[in-house]
Amino acid sequence: MAKHKPAVGRCALCRRDEVELTEHHLTPKEMGGTFMETALVCRTCHRQIHALYTNEDLVRMVLTTIEALMADAAVAAYVKYIRKQPPGVLPKVRKSARVRNR
């Protein structure tokens, strides 16, 4: 079976071009979002979202749209940093205490 190439394009969160994209369920699947809206975000942004917040946090804090994620101070600070990085950069991601201690 042939392995398909990941999608490459513009991240909906950091807006960098020519990055490998992943599908982020804006409402986590385990919280009922299986058939709800998704966004194509780069791997680094996707990893950072889930390093900062648990799926329960994302729903409880209503971080279920790209606009809401961008308005969150922690996500906005990360986006400000990652926008300055070239597309191939995969920075180390540290889980927040909130995620580590769930």
C-alpha cells in the first residue's frame, strides 16, 4: 500500500505557507466533534495547541474556533514566535502543567 503525501499549504493558525498540514478538530472528537468543523493547521501549531490544553480545556474554555484560539494569550504568544520560523522548523514542545497534571 502506497503512503500518501501529507497536505502542504497555509496553516489556518500561524498563516505560514508551505507547511505540512494536519487536520485539527476544533471540537475534539471525544467531546462530540467527530463530524463537526475542522481546520488545517501545521504540525507545530497542532502539537502546541494540545501541549497547552487538554481536550476538556478546549471545550470548557470555548477554544473551538481559529478566532478563539488566536484570542487566547498562550496561543497568541506561540503564534507570534512560530510565524518568524521557517516552514521546516519543528521546535520542541513542552506540555503545560495543566496538561501534565490532568
